[in-house]
Amino acid sequence: MSEKITNTFTFYGSAQIKGLESELIERFQNDRASGHNEMTAVKRLLFGLAEEAPFEYFERIGSHWAWYFGSELKFELESKQYALEELQDYITACAATLDPDVIVQMDYIGNTPEIVGTRFTCLDSEGGLVSEYAKEELNCLFCDEDDIEELLENKGNSDVTVMSYQELDELILNLKESAVHDFNAVSNRIPVVLAKS
């Protein structure tokens, strides 16, 4: 698996946390607009390092690279092959200095997609990381539900799995619900309620 992954972060917490989410988006937008190297933005803007500074991407963020691609409504980063779990942990620890009860949700999906998932993180009362996730690796052809029969006919007797985009949307929702259910059960926080899409 070597596809690109879109990692979308959602922050739950105080007004300061909502402000942090907006500030992250603004910082990355401004950096992009000023023509800086987008491939070094994560280490510069989140870790405070110089562009030429060495940085162990895989160890620090969970993937070989990550970059901001211009989302204005949510804090989103694209990575290669892996979701940005270590970066989510780092962001959670930093955000907890503003609000110890912060919860960070990361939804991720590959561009084909080969992988979809949701992960929730927070810190416990002793500063330890609490996380729960649900994910699914996929090996399917995707099409609209009205086109499944035709696609299967064209593929003949091959052992191809087909999933409709509607089924994919339902799977993603089920993964989010599973992850939030498990997280709420172990986090000892005010339960997270998923926003309606």
C-alpha cells in the first residue's frame, strides 16, 4: 500500500481549543500563500524547526511526509501510506497544555481508498495517552450503486470485490461510531457526540 492519505483533524474542547484549530488552519494557509516549501511546513509550523533542520518524519509524525494542501474548513494534512497517528499524539499533548480535557479526532481516508479509519485521542489525569480507533483496509473496485451490476458483468467471473460509494459512506460512518463508542467507554470524559454530516 503506497497511496496518499487525507488526515482530517477535529478538536473538542474549550473556546481556546476551537481557536487553536482556526489558528492552525490560518498558519498553514499563510505559509502556503507566502510560497514557503509545503513539504517542510509540518516540521516548521508544528515543531518550530528550520527548513534545513533534520527531522525524523516517520518517528515524529507516523509517515514519511505530510503536507497541507489548502483546506480552509478543517485542519487537513495529506500523508503517504500511513495515517498521521504520531502527529495526532503530539498535537493532543500540545493542545492539552491549553485544555487538559481536549480530545482530538482524526479521520483518514486513502485516495483510492485502500484504507479508511477514525482515531480519537486525549490525555488521562496522569498525562498518559488514551486512544481508540476503528479502521478498515479495502481491496475493492468502487462505483455508484446503480452501476454495480454492469461493472460485475464487465469483469466476468473474476474474484473482484465491488463496493458502492454509498456503502463506503456507510462504512466510514460505522467506523466513526465504533471508534467514538470505544473512546467514550475508556476516556472518562464528557462523551463525544459525532457531528451530523
